[in-house]
Amino acid sequence: MTMTWWQNLPLFLILCPLMCAAICSALKGKAACVVITALSALECAGMGVLLYFTAAKNESFVYAMGEIGAPFGNELRIGPLEALTGLAFSLVLLTATLGGWRRLTQDVAPNRMNLYGSVTCLLTSAMAAMVFTNDLFTAYVFIEISTIASCALIGASNKGKTLFSAARYMIMNLMGSGLFLLGLSMLYCVTGHLLFPQLGAAVRGLLEGDRYAVPLYMSFLLMTLGIAIKSALYPFHTWLPDAYGNATATSSAVLSSLVSKLYIFLLIKIFLRAAGWEVFARRIEDVLLLYAAAGMVMGSVHAIRQRHLTRMVAYSSVAQIGYIFMGISLGTEAGMAAAVYHILAHSAAKAMLFLSANRLREASGDEDTFAALRGSALRAPLAGLAFTVGACSLVGIPGLGGFASKIYLASAGVEAGGLRMAIVLAALAVSTLLNVAYMLRSLLTIYRKKEETDQSMFSKDGLFAVAVIALMALNLLLGLLGGPILQLIEQGIRLFA
């Protein structure tokens, strides 16, 4: 079958970052940042084109890598959901690069900037591949690429704390990768397939015949556990606060908004395309529900106890990861759609929070303790406004993306009914109250004027302004156009079948 020009974009969006990674390695200084920015803009354009055509045609398509078909071939699959997710992630990468540009050039030595550009390009390629892939083995390969690239992003500034954080990140994520590979190997031994369509058909056939039910269940449980560790689901979150809190602003924004969500999006694809709804009838949803509820509450409790703003923002990610897994654990189309929506809303808000928190720290003598940050929003008004919008989104203020995603999660919980409904609504209520507690404390601190005269020197940053204004607009877009965006997500989920 002849493919149109736009149907060749997925391969281009994977290969182009790989070529840019090689180019960056030969560049010097800030030239690598220019390549990252241009690449991110190109990825946004490509994802936007794919979203336009797949949504308008209400269909998905498969890009076969070579002439070898199933079960040995390699395929990419693109539909509205993949294109929408890829576009959101590309926008976050672009804004994170722009917003943290100046800090990045300060934190990373000039002779390392080209390597930073290379690993960011590798991460971009892994993002596109994991969003588009139609088989488990390719997904695993790019999981490892993203793990190595993320570790390099954490340790890029070459400070004692960042190197320790990178080592801890690597150890924990390798444990997750090992569990995922073990589950993948077990699943392949039972079914003989790696491509999602054939794998899904084999799993359904075995479950209908009540054959190999326990090995199938264990394989999906192991893969879920591996991704839970890599995405920092409570209580597997211990690596996250140091990794996000000590990295440079761009790295923190990318890691929290993009990398963790990539793994979860892959898990959603595995559940819907390979496991099927039948797996949820095997009690896997109960395990996820309990861990998600614990993460929503305990992540917020840990955030309240922090004395540093960046660590507080990092711990809030643990709670928000719980929200996403809560939607997945419901095992319904509404729950999956709410989970994807929260991925988009949290990505937009968290990138803005890390970028603005770093800016507020710069306005406070490069200190991010709450005592030092007093009045920082008055010294850096745009950063204060951006932090306020991001905080309000995570709390769930109407008109912002976080409010819409929480409403959709609550609606999915009510639809589930019974004990699950009670757990979902209770966890949402308690977590939201805790969100208000630590975010309100932060806002009161950064807007409370110091009694003594502040002599902090602070210069303007035009790229930061462009980035956070774009992110604020994205948060408003997710809040005001919640209905159409949710319909697009549901359209993509239905096409998964």
C-alpha cells in the first residue's frame, strides 16, 4: 500500500534526533543548545501534523520497518492518542530548553555542553520511539536509552550531590528495567509474540481457554512493577527527590514532565493493546489501586515536610504519579482517559514549576530554602506568576488543567462504583487538601515581603519569559478545552482495540 508523505513522519521523528545526537557531539558550547531547540520545534511540528491527519480521519496507521512482517517484523503505530501525547511531550521539551537556557549554560561546563546536547537528542528519539512503537522489544531498547540519557542529564552539572543522585537514579532504574525485561521474557515464552496485535490476540486466546493464566498474570505484574519503579510510584520513589531537586532546571523539567510519563504511557499501551481488559479481571487493578492511593497521600505528606522549594516540588510529583496510576487502576476506558489527561496536565504544570522555582532561587541569592525565598516573587514577578499558575493547577483550581483532570478522575471513580469509588474519592479529597497546604505555604512565602532591604541582583531573561508564558497558556488551554481534549483522548483509546 502506498503511503502518503505525512505517514512517513514517525520514522523521521525517531531518526532525526539520532542524527542530531551525532551532530551535537562535534559542536562546541551553546551551539548544542541551538540544535536541541531546533530539534524540539521540529518534533512539535511533526507531531502536530500527525495529530491533524489522524484525528481528522479518525483512524490509525501502521508503519512497517522493512518488508518482514509479523511475528518477526518491527512496526510503528500512530493514532490520535500517540500524536497528541507526542505533541505535548515535544512542547514540554521545547519550553524546558528555552526556559532553562541561561541556567544550563551556567551549570554545565562548556566542554560538556555538546554531550548534554547529545543525550538530550537521544532522549528525544526515545520519546518518539516509545510513543509510536508497536512491539515490546523496541520499547525495551528505548527504555534503556532513555534511562542512560536521563542519568547523564542528572549528573551533567558535575556537582557532588548531582553525581550521587545520578548514581542512585541509575541503580533504581536498572532494577526497574530488569523486572520489565523479566516480565517481557516470560510473556514471550508463553505467547511467542512481541508485536502488540499478535501478542494481544495470543493473550486473549490463552485466557479464554484458561491456559497459562498464572504466568501471564505474573509477566504483566512484573512489567508493571518495573515501570512503577522507573516512574517513582510510591513507595518506589526514593530516588526521585534528589534526582529532580539537584539537577539543573532544564533537566528537572524534562525528567519530571517527560521521562516518568513516557514509561506510564507505555504501560497504558501494554494494558490496552497487549494485555486487554481481561487482565484487570485478574486482580491486578487492586494492587495498583492501593499503591496509587498511598502515593497520592504520602507524596503530599512528604512535600509538606520539606524546607527546600525544589524538593517540595519534586515530592509533589510522587503524589501526582499516584493520580495517574489511580486512573489506570480502575480498568475502564474512563479511567484510562482520565489518566492520560492527567499526564498532559501534570507535564505542563510541573515543567513550569521547576523552571519558575529555579528562577525564584536565582532571585534569592541562589538559595531555595523557604527562609531565603521570602519575597522572591516580588523580585521576579513573572516567575512568581508562573509558579502560582502551576501550583493552582496541581491543587485543582477551576479553569486550569489540573482541575479538569481531577474532575475526570472523580467521574471515572464514580462510574466504577462500590469500594473503588470510595477509595478514589477519599484519596482525591485528602490529597487535594494536602496539596493546598504545601502549595499555599509556598505562595505565602514567595509573596511575603522581607523586612530588611534586599540587595539581590537579578537580570531579565527573555527566553524564560517566552517559555513560561507558553506553559501558562497550555495550562489554561487544558483547563478551558477539557471536553474536546478528553474526547480526542477517548477517540485514541478506542482506536487502540
